[in-house]
Amino acid sequence: MKNKSYLYLITIVSALGGLLFGYDTGVINGSQFFFSQYFDLDSGMKGWVVGSALIGCFFGAILAGLLSKAFGRKNSLIVSAVLFSVSAYGSGLPEFLPQSVSLLVFFRIIGGLGIGIASMNAPTYIAEIAPAKIRGTLVTYYQLAIVVGFFVVFLATYFIGSSATEAENIQTGWRYMFWSELIPSLSFLVLLFFVPKSPRWLALKGQKSEALVVLKKIHGEEEALMEIREIEKSIEKDRKKTKVSVFAKGIFSIIVIGTVLSVLQQFTGINAVLYYGADIFEQALGFGKDDVLEQQVLLAAVNLIFTFVAMATVDKFGRKPLIFIGSVGMISGFLLLGITLMTESVGILSFIGVLLFIASFAMSMGPVVWVILSEMFPNSIRSVAMSIAVAAQWAANYLVTQTFPMVAESELSNNEFWNGSLPYFIFSGFILIIIFFTMKYIPETKGKSLEELEDMWDIPEEAKAVEPKSAS
């Protein structure tokens, strides 16, 4: 590889979309206590404000495919950076401007659009610039950036919150928490102008010379020429075929497999634990309300540490082994938590169960799903297929986030048998499904070029869709 430092630099810049994903999702946790009092929100309105960004995420992911095809991965990320910045400022409008719950929800949805666009385009961009032998590691930078964002925002909200009285935080502190996102979002926006366009997207648009320049800068001339030949061969093969719907035989099955895997990532219960972790820790360990920050930082720290484990092993062990190992760990963690709740013996084992689940997710389904999604779809349908899979993931996220407290607080879950443990056994059932689904339907993608991966699928030649050629 000619310029490894350059490759890692553009990977880190594009992965900042993930940091903003984590930051924007986490900032609502630190600020909601204060703005809820400022606006005097009841529980229903509080849930609406907190969950509104996920609606934007869903539509942003749908829009991402169209933006990516028309304007490219890089320009789509620029759009997401602008949306992040507008959301950060607008969510904390200064006191002299009219702020309302409706405006706050509006700007949260704007931020969600940015998250949705970045969550599709950032891992896709990284996969399309990365050499096959280290592609898994580089794509996990996106997941690493997400958990770094979670960790950093908890520290930021703690610093802001502890620097003022509660009354000051209710009046202005929550605004500063939202504004703190302007630092990473504006940095992301500026840095994106210094990274190249995706060479595969350039080739799809007929700009071979520009694509070759990018590949040479990353790989060196000899490897770049081999890479551009593979890309051209794949594109030419697709362009000779009749354009068909994503529902065509062969194409549709790949999209379904990717979408189901994407949805199953959320059905592990990860966001139930991250969003409602304070309640779980309070019940399991008797932590007080004043310890919410420490709980969040602890969850984020474990998440961060074990994401590094995934980065170190995803290209060594492969994608599927990490999913199997992580799934066993996630089930073990939830069984520890569930059984101790059922038997009313909550304590250190419950605490270990939660952390074991977080650690296992962070080294498996968290990063590996993004790696597989960025690799598995053929070049010609990658934008649309990724958009569908990511949009479905956000819909599943919203479903889990909204239903978890309903199940956890229901009469069924709180009867003498379940004693509040039912959600964790439901999540364990979905994790078992992940194991069997991965065994049967998910190919091992380690070490193969994106073009080689196309041949792993049983796609009839006549059922390959094309991305129409157009000017950049």
C-alpha cells in the first residue's frame, strides 16, 4: 500500500459521521432532565421530544440512497454535516429567540435526517476506499466513532452541568449541551472538503481518470490499475443487463438478507439498555438518581473498550465468528440479568450481566453488521440496498425504544413469575435467531474485494440492476 497514512486519514474523517451519530443521540440523555423542566413536559411529551430524532433518522436513511447515487458518498456526508450543525444550534436557540417544544422537535428531526444520511454513506464510503485485506478493520472505525461520540458527549454534558446550578441548567445549561455539538459538526464539515470522492462512485459515473487518481494515491500505481480493472469489469457487466426492480429475483433476496440482519442488530435490545440503562442500574444495584452520569460513562467506557477488540479481530477471525462469539456473550449477559431479577437476587451478578451484554455487543453485532452491510451488496445496487437496510434499522430502533418501557412496566412482566425480567428473555430469543440466521444466510466476506463478493451470490445475470450513468 503506497500511502497508508492517507488512507487512515480519510477513513477517520469520514468516520466522524459516526461520532456525530453517537454524540447527537447521547446529547438528548444529558439535556432532557433540564429542558423537560424548562418546558414543563409530561412523560408523553418527553418521550416525543426524545424519540423525535429517530423519525428523522428513518427518512434520512431513505433519502441517503438517492443522494448517494446522484451526488456521491462524499457530498452526501457534507449534507449530513450541515444538517448536524443546523440541528445543534437550533435545538438550543438562545433565550432572546422564541423557543418552543415544537421548534425543539423540528430541529431534533433535522439532526435525525443528518444521522440517517451519515449512517448509510459513511460506512459505504469507507468500504469503497479500503483495500480488501483491512476493509473490516477500517469500517469498524465508524462504529468506534459512534461509541466515542457517546463517551465524549457524556463527559461534555457532565462538565456543562456541573459548572452551573440546577436553576441555571434549567434555564440555559441544556442549550449549551446542544451547542457543544457544533464543535465536532463544523469540524466534520470543514474536513470533508479535503477527502476525495469514492473511486467506485466516480467509476460508476464514467469518471475513470479521476477514480484512478484516487486509487493511485491510496494503493500505488500497480494495485490501483488492478483495482480499476475489477471495478470496470463489474460495472460493464451490470450495464449490459436490463434494468430491473429491487424486487427482482436474486436482487430482492440479497436486500432482504441485509435488511433482516440490520433489523436484528436492534432486536438485541442494545438501545433499550443504552437509553434506559439508568433505570436498569438503579434497580440492579440501587444507584441513586445522582449517579446517572456515572452509569452512562461506565456503559460508554465498556462499549468503547470492546469496540477496539472488534477492530483488532474482525479481519483476523472473520465476520461470522465474531457474531457467534458475541451472541453467546449477549445471551449469557441477559440470562444473568433476567435470572437475578426473577429470583429477586439483584446485585453484582445483575451488574456483570449488563456489562457482559454491552461488551459482547460492542465486539460483534455493533461493528460487524456495519461491516457486512457495507460489503455484501453488489456495486450496482449498493446505494439503494444500503438505504433500505439502514432505514429498516432505524424503524426497528424506534420500535424497540417505544415498546421496551411498555413491556418492562406491564402487568405481565411484573407478575410474580417474571418479576420484570421478561424483556431480557425476549431479547435473548432474538439473539438466538441471529445465530441461526447468520449460519444459514450470511456469507463470510473477510479478505475479498467488493467485486469478488458479487460472485458469492446466486444472482441471475438478467436480474442485475444498474445505476444509470450521469454527469458528476
